[in-house]
Amino acid sequence: MAISLARADQEVVIERLMSRWPTGFDSARAGTADLCDLFHQSVDTVSETNIAIMAPVFRDYGGLTKFQGRATTVRCAEGNPGVRAALNEDGAGRVLVVDAGANMRCAIIGDLLSELAEKRGWAGMIINGCVRDTDEIKQFAVGIKALAPHPLKPGKRDGGLRDVPVVVGGTIVCPGDWIYADSDGVLVSKGELKVPDNAPKGKIPLTIPGAAKGAPNSNGTANGSSSAAAAALKACSRSSLLSKLTEGAAAPAVPAVPAAEEEPVPRPASLSGLDGLSAGGSCDDDRI
């Protein structure tokens, strides 16, 4: 279910969209920052919103950093049988949100459950707790956000609760909510965030606004500059200078800076009486 926007709200979204993307919205490149710009109120405005933003306490451990999908929830403590049972289901592009109470005594998932999540088609997991096997789980094509790594495996007695409201990252997540996650953070929405059908769509140009003329963009082409400017940039590149040095070209001479003449430092009058004091002098000496 997509969030139903009133006509006035649609116009606001389209106005924001055109301000950010004059050529049209490119959903393939949109992230949480873009969705916030379109659907979330400004921090200057206090109002109710259908979008919540989790506290920035999570780190990325999986092979994907950007993922989204409908939420399925598990509430547990230090055991993961409920997590395993959920991941054994067909993921169908969903996101498993696990509230382990921010427990730091053991990990909730490791490499085996991460591999299972990838095989069963889960988009990602958000763990309000710890994970382990961090070098291995980053190889799987699934998003995994958690609080920290921990080497101890979880218990097996607590099955936990399935598909109940949970509080993760200071945000209430209910089964069926939409989760949008990337390197910037995690959004929770009651409905799918869809740009209005009448909004212009297109591809965001890869040319970086305000980039120096002659600097190559991500396509490898220059941003509308002359060939002379591009050649100048290439000549000044570090690799070009290094290649010249390896070919035996002499490095430009650096002019020597003449040393400043040292002037004698005048001896303070208050110290003139210490000339005859040896290292073993007594503190009872009349000159001190």
C-alpha cells in the first residue's frame, strides 16, 4: 500500500522533486536523503508525519548497504530460534527487524543465518543487537545493520515473539511497515513511498554541478571544457609528474632560502650575578 497523498501534498512533493532534480526523478538512484527531502517535513516544522527516522546507531555489516522492503519483526533477548524460523521462510524482498533489546552480551546472527537470508530472498536485516562472523557476512548479497560485533553465539531456549510491534533505534516498527535503508540511515514508513504518477521522471545527470571545467565526470568525459584545459589538468596530475620523474626528468630546482643571521641575545641584567655559580653551588650563596 502506497501512502495516499492529497492533491496539495502531491504538488508540494513535485515542487521539491523539481527543485532537487530538474530533469526528473530517478528512482534507481534515490536514497534515504532524497526520500526525506520529498516526504519528510523540515526540522524547522513540528508536525505529524508518516515517516520515522531511526537513531543513527547502526553499522553496516552485510554485502549490501542499500535495501528496502516490508518489515517482519522478531522480539527476542539472547536467543535466536525465532530469527532462524523467520529466515527459513520465503523472504520475498522483505526486511527482518529484530529487537534484541540492544543486548551486548552475545551475537544474534552470524554467517550461517546471513547466508540463509540471502538464499531465501530477504532484502536485509536490522538487528537491535550484535552480529558475529563480520568478515564472512559481508560477502552475502543481503543488507545487515547492527549495533556492534560480538564473538559469542546466542542461546537456543528463547524463541522470542514474532510479528509484534518493536522499538528499534528509538522508532516503533510494526509488521508490514516499509523500511528504507542505506549508508545515511533507516526510514520507517506506514506505506510505500512512491512519487506521484504525474511527477516528471528521468535520469539524474552524472555531471556534478559546480565542478571545475575540464574535470572528468563519472562517465570519464570532461564537463564541457576545452581540450586545452583538460590537457592542463592532465599535465598537473600526480601520475603525470611521477611518470616524468621515473623517466629521468630532472625535478624543478627549489631556490635555497638564505639562513637568517643570528644576533646575539642580550643577557638579562638580573642574571649577571650568576656567572661564577658552579653546578654544585649552595642555595645559601649570597648571590642568589
